[in-house]
Amino acid sequence: MRVAIAELSHETNVFSSVPTDLAAFERSGIYRGTEVVEALRGTATTIAGFLDAAERQGFTVLPVFAVWATPSGMVTREAFEVLVGELVATLERMAPLDGVLLSLHGAMVAEHALDADGELLRRVRAVVGPDTPVVAVLDLHANISATMVEAADLLLGYDTYPHVDQRERGREAGELLVRLIQREIRPAKALVKPPMLPTSQNMTTDRDPMRALIARAHEFEALPGVLNVTVAGGFPPADVPEAGLSVLVTTDGDPGLAQALAEELARLAWERREGFLGGVSSWEEAAQAIREIRSGPLVLVDIADNPWTGGPGDSAELLRFLLTNGVREAALALIRDPEAVAACLAAGVGQRVELELGGKTDRLHGPPLPVRGYVRLLSDGRYRNRGPMHAGIVVDLGRTAVLVCDGVEVLVTERAESPIDLNVFRSHGIEPTERRVIALKGKGHFRAAFEPIAERVVLVEGPGITGSDLTRLPFRRIRRPIWPLDPLP
């Protein structure tokens, strides 16, 4: 069996002022051909799961490319056409193929293709033909569309948030593909989308309501004839008609069963919808929490400038808060500010600098913050995740400075990434377990590594485009009415 594998993943926040062009994908790193196997084998990724399945099931892997770009603004026409064009042309050259495995996100939006993942799958189907099985793995925050479901033989999504099961889902996809190739199964799919647009701060799968939905999905998967049940929470800032929670059930040749189970799970989601709201503290409550901690660390997370939801990462509001409240023994990851990094590099380690820090991308994430501090460390910003999420993956923050401002160690970087791993600090000489306060830009992925070391976790919401208050965003394309923006019975 000859199976092509590829990854093209982007979570698009259309309200971001930073377009996702071809250079953005290239900066993230594109592995091609055998580089895919060399770089990703054994990592906590979907591609690694594909490779596991190949070893277990005995099929030959033909890698195309693998690229994941940090969430940001709309994908440019050029970037989409170049990358999807390369994918389709390579698949055409590889023919004949027995199957295709794809690692996608499900919330990519291009300038000329609002349902970019659906368009990608449609083009893949056009080139491989109707009889070659195509299986794709989607993110738990995918906005699943009817086009995606129609173009692929089978779609399955992550079961966890933080996403610690990517490798397992890749392995499952490979095993299902083999059953498709051998004509053991005939997928029948049902997609149900209740009128829900939940945000993700309360979408973690170790807590209700998502815990209850995933548990019921697993109960359904244990039924005879059920191949997969996916619950995708959706990604509101994509601002597309498909945005919102999705339930996708795939059975072996039983469309009635698929529809009934999908509708039942969608009803449960609707009944539990209020549980997705809240979970965010005021800045005053955060200040009180810091005063009350015993030894720490208290993990303080600004959800409104989360790079992995499309925020620019350059808000200085966390630092402004820490300095205003006189917090010491604190470390902050991160503030993206290439100009400030350049100034720190020019000054050198041990030297004092005065900067206007952050707030340079737009005025949606707060103004720049005047600071004085000294440069404790300079680095290339590269480190390897220890896990549990994305274990083994190398992260590149660009050139990075550790700037100490009145007892707060700040990672000032050239690139924006969400800090999901303790090594973001440890690689820069900071032991997070020894700090009183750890301040992060994030939403939920940080919990996999940071919650186990935390005395307490507090979410706050500064200015920005990635928070829980959807009324801040000027939606134009989402379906209406939709909860929680509109009153619904």
C-alpha cells in the first residue's frame, strides 16, 4: 500500500492585522519529502501517528510536506495557492496512490477561500479521484463544514484540549485508512451543528462541559458499527458561516445511526452550553489572588493576546499589571517586540536599557509600556518542548532577550508563540517552579505543562482579539442567530 502523507495547518483569526503570507509559513519551517520523517518521527504530533500506523499496518509512506504556521490573520491567496498547488502537484506525480493521510486544522481561512480546509480537501479529491481513500485529522477547534465532510472519506478530530492526543489520533487515522483501502468499512457520516459559538477558555476536556461531551462520544464509539465520533468546539475568530461547535459521527454503512447519535450529542452540547461561559477573573481579583498565594507559583494567563488564537503577542498589559502591583519574583512569557530585542542586543548582557515595550502591532492590544530594566540574557530563542504537548518539537522564538524590570523577568522575542512548555523558561535560565508568579499569554494549552506546577491558575482578559468577550469582535460572516451573541430559546 502506497500512502501519501502531508500536513498543512493554520488556525486563522480574521480580525488579526497580521496577514499569513507565504513567508509566515516558511518562517515556521516547511519539511519536505524525507525531512518530514526525519524531523517528526517519535514526536507528539499527528504526523508521528501516521508513521506509527505505517509501521504497524505495513504500508509505505510517501511524505509530501509538513508545515504548521502560528495562528494569525487571513492566509493570502498566494500562500494558499502555492502550498495547495504543491500538495496537489506532488500527489499527481505520486500516482497511483492507495490512500492519502492529511493533518489539517479545520479553521483555516484564505483571502479567496473562506472554507480553506474544505477547498484543500476538494482539490485533493479532484486529483486522486473518487476511489482513493482520503482521511484527515482535524483540530478540536475546527469549524467543520459540509464540504470537508463530503470531500474526505473520513474525518476525525482530537479528543483532548490541551491537545495531548495528536499522535494517537494520527495512528487511529492510519488504521482506519487501511480498513478503507481493504474495503472492510463503508463510512456513513452525519454532521450536526447546533447554533453555538463557544469560546475556548472553558473548553478544556478535563472539565465540564467538554469532559461530558467527550465521555458521551467515547460511549458512542464503543457501539457496534460506530467508527468515530468527533466533537469540535470550533473557532469563533475565523468569522465564517461554519464557525462554531460541530458533532460529526461516522458509522460503518449506517447513516441513520450516524444521524441519530450526532443529534443526541448536539442536544447534550446545547443543554450544557452555559458551562462554556465565564472562567475569567477581573484584574482586581487577580491582584487579590497574588496577595493570597503561599509559595506559588500562581500562573496568571492573559487570554486576550494569545498567539495561538491569532493574537500578535505584543500586549504589555500583563507586565503593566505586575509592575503596578509591585509583584516580584515573577517571570513573563512573552512580549513580541523585534525593536526592543534589537535594542537589547545592541546594549549587551548586563546593560541597562529604557524601552517602549510592546503595543506596536496595532492599538487593539493596549499601548506600549515605558520600562527600564537590564538585559540578563540573550539567546537565539530556540528550544525543544519536553511535553506533554508537542513533546520533541523545536520552537523558534527568534532572537530573544530576558529583560529584568523591577523583579519581573520578561522574555522579549522576535516571534510570537504561545508558551505551552516549561522549557520556554528553563531554556532561558528561569526555573518556573521557583517563581512566585508565572505570567503567560494563552488560553488552555498552557495547562498541560503549567497546571501541574501551579498553586493556582488565574485567567484575566486584557485588551485584544482572542478573549472570551465575543462582543468585541465585528463579525460579518457567521450564521445568525447564534448563541451566545443572540438570544435563543
